[in-house]
Amino acid sequence: NGAVFTFDQRATLPNNEPLFCLGFSPQSVLKRAELQVQRSAGNGYVAVSRRQTDIVENDDDGMPCVTQQNGVPTAIITGIALSTNPQNTEHTQIGSPFFKDWIPGMVNLSQVISAGTTGSLRPRPLSLFTIPNPGQPQVRKCLDIPNGDLRDSVTINQYDCHGGANQLWYLDPRADASNPAFVSVNSGKCIDVANGSVSSGVNVQQYHCHGGPNQQWGQSFFNPQGSGLKYAPKQATQANADMCLSVSGGPNNSANGVPVQQAACVNGQTTNNHQRWFIQWK
């Protein structure tokens, strides 16, 4: 038996779905295998070889596969574990095709970087962080995509700053230079107010970039007191709703994993550390 994997299964592969996989033989020769989904199995899928000449071996753990429609790849699936049934017929366990979201995200990210490049000067990513307790400026909490998740609608949270790709963002001014979008280095997706809501307490998520006002953020300095920046979602500003990018739970909340929200701005006070953001350029 091959390695054992636990796979995310939030998308569905239909039975009899053909899969086209690429791997390398022990002699480092590129090989192509055609598989067919037989059934779902726990957190993954079972697939069988469609041709007797297609051999999937233990060394192929993690080989990429694609589904196709009319010859066009539609989803990437990674992670294969070999197992054997009593009839000694090869089977593989296939991971979820949620990686299909990753390709358009990376295309978008490359376009953002390309649009911001002038000659040899490339744009730099940044992290956004708060300081929950001004008396402890070394304790910083960054805007974070939990576990580097690639899917749409994943709630963004705060977490200890570590400089990973899931805490880095590019500014994208293409749709509105005064209200740029934030594009994740990890997923190529945008910081998004769910459903374009203008209500306070709505979680902020990552979502594929579409240039809408609920993905555009106006930046301004806090006034009259203190330092730091506040970010106002454009769709709320257009509706005359005074909303800010905010850590849920109010000021001084330093817990990891706390959701980030759109919430009513706390202006003219010193108790708004949860809405006061700072930039660290990578």
C-alpha cells in the first residue's frame, strides 16, 4: 500500500469522471496515466486505471491530474495514494479539485504584478497589522488567510505575524486608484466584504477578484489622534455608511484566529486599536 493522505472534499467529482495524470517513472521518464473516478471514499475518491498500460506507483504520490471538458483542463487535482484491492487491481485515492481556483488566482496575481512593473522596478507586497496593546508595540497581529486556504469565501482572521504568503498582499489600483484592492500573494484573491453588505459586523473574506466596490478600500489617516491607517470599504462609503476594516471583539483583542470584519468606525477615540492598521513592506 502507498502513503495515506487526508484530502479536502468540498467539491464533487462525478463517478466515471476521466482524469488525465502526469508523473515520472523510476527512470525519470515522463509518463501519462488515464484514470476514471469509481466512487467517493471518505475524504477522497477512488479511481481505476482506464488502460492496462497505465501504471500508478507509490512514487507517484502527489502527481497532478486534470479533468477536461472538450479537451480543455477544468480542474487540477493533487495527491494520489496507491492501494490494492483483493483482485490486485490498482486503485488511487484522489484529492479534492478545489485547486481549480488556484489557476485563475495566479493569473490575476501575475497581471497585478505586471501592471505595477515599470522597467526593472517591481511592486512589493505588504502585510497589514494591528497593535492590540500600544504598551506592547512588539506584539503585532497580521491580516491572515487561515492555513493558506485557496478557496473562495474563507473568512480572513488575525494571527501572529510571520511573513508567510498567506499574510502578504499586493495593492491593485487598476479598477480604482483611490480605492485599491488587496490581492493575496497566496491565492491571488481579493479581500472582500461578503455579498457587498453595508452592515456592521459582517466578516471579511477572500474571494476571486472582480473589481467590485466591496473589494476596493479607501485609505486614510486616523485623525485627530494617534497613528496608523483606517480602511473603508467603498461599497459602504458609497452608501454613506461609516465602516472600517476591524478586528472583531473590539480593541485590545490579541487572540489568534479572531475574524476580521467590516464594522462601524470608532473615530476620535483612543480605543480603536482594532481598526488602526500599519503597513510592513516585504
